[in-house]
Amino acid sequence: MKKNPVYLLLLLISLVLLFNPVISFAAQESANLINGLSYEVLYPENQKNKNLGYFDLKMESGQEQIVALKLYNSLSKELTIQIQLNTAKTNSIGKVEYGPNNLEKDSSLTNDFINIVKAPEKVVIPPNSSKKVEVSISLPKTAPAGLIAGGIQLKPVNEHKMDNKSKKDTVINEFAFLVGVLLRVGDTTKIQPELKLNKTYIAFKDGKSHLFANISNSRPVYTEGMSIMVQVRKANKQKNLFEYRKDNMRMAPNSVIDLPIELADKGLTAGKYTAQITIKSNKDARWSFTEDFTINTLEANSLITTRVEKKSVGRPLLGLLFFFLCLSLLIFFVMYKRIRHKKI
């Protein structure tokens, strides 16, 4: 009773491929070095915690201060660093963005980070050397108590020139460091977030119709541990047609979130609807809003088209899965017969 190891190996591979499809991906390992650049935060005396890795400064209205970063170049050639300052904002999935973005600012933002904090736009570091970069902070005398948040992006400049064709055919991965800056003006311990619903509207995102809930945090403090529940019903009706929930969200001070809710699989038709929006924070704060919106004929037709496309895409995938299942079973059967014949 001698087993053929080749057949057994093929059998094992076919079963592994059937139940564990191969997934390939590229991962960027975390490191403290980007294109020869590293940095050190030089904490001032008013730093709240010197183990954070970013600036968290206790300040007062009208205060002016200079803080610094130390940039290191490990290359044997000079390194040019582009510096960009960004105001903290909230993206559509409820995460705070400290880097460059095109997100909306809230109208309640009177003390914008990029107007208060200044830094050089570029710095050149000599080969195998370091350079201290000063960042100036100037708070208005009328600045109220609250948090002012932003980020400092440090990006090595890629000086390699390419023609237009090369740019088309080449994918360039650009990485940068992002150093957070949080200014605590006055006593911020008693400030509570205040959320308001600006509007709800229908718009396309990634080629699909979405209901957007545009919500502001109008106070200079983070809204932590947010959960949002959206219930949609026909106007003047009580029965909910669908519910949408998202947890573990966070909003930056004086920022806006434009929350998208996909409508493609909700079975909605043209007509008037009501959205009931309930928001909670981890400090037991609660907000509730009711807003009407309308789906017009064009938007309703796009929802029908999207549903049909989803079904059309789903059928081939099921067919392909069935084909591979049958193929794997056939391979298994043939190998089994051969192995059994060898045993005999």
C-alpha cells in the first residue's frame, strides 16, 4: 500500500485553494525613517505630557511662543523638507484628519490653526546632519477658552525629474511624517461639545446615490466616542424603512462631518422621506434631529440601476465560484481513484 506523494500534494493544494484563496498585498512597515528623514519633538515647559510624540500645550489668550522640532538627515546628500500646516478636521467616516485635505471648515471656527501657527515652508538639511525648525504660535488676545488642533506635515521633496510619459507609467509612493499640535487655551475641562444638523441631502458618491447628513460640532472641543443612528421612513409615516448605525466616531473641535449613507440597497423610490438622526457621545451627551428630504425621479432611477448592476455582478461571481467548486471536486475524485488504484 504505497501512496504517491505527488498526488497527495496536488490534492492538498487544490483543497487549500478552494477554502483559502490566495490574497496578495503590499505592506508598508512602520519605521522612524522616511527617505533619510527622522525627527524629534523638542518639548517646551508647558507641554502637558512629554511621552506623547506630539505637542500638547497649555496656553493662555494673547500668549506668544516658539516651539521646535529637530530634523535629522541620515543621507550623504542634502535633504529638502517641505513643511505644511493643517487645521484638524473630521472626515466622512468619523476620523480626525491632521494632514492636508479638502474637508469643509465649520462656520464656528474663529481661531483657525493655520492662522495662529506659522512655520517655514521648506527646510534644507545638510548631509548626515540635523537642523532645528522653529514653529511660532501667536494666540489672539480675544481667543476664548477651548482647544485649537492641527498638524505639521514633514515631507521629503522628491527631486527626481521625470518626463510626462514616465509619470504616467510609474507609481510613486510618497510618505510624510505628521506631528500633531494641540493648544489648550485657558480652562477647557468644563467645555462640552455641541452638535447641530446643518442639512440632509441626496448626492452621488463613487457613482452611487447617498443620503448625506451634514453635522457640525460648534464648540472648541473634541466629541469623543460618537455613535450615530439614522432611521429613515416615508414622510408622515411611523414605520422605519431602514436603519443605519455607525459607532466609534470622533469629531475635531469646530469641525463638520458629512456622513454618507448608501441608498442603493434600501429599496427607495421617488418621494418624500423623513430622517430621524440620533447621536450619542461617550460622556452620555445625546442629540436628536428630524429632517425631511426628497428623492426625485432621476435619483430614484439611479438607485434602480445600481440595484440591477449589483445583481448582474453577483451572478457571474456565483457562477465562477460554482465552477471552481466543481473543478476541485473533479480533481479530488480523479486523484482519489488513482490513489485507490495504486493501493490495489
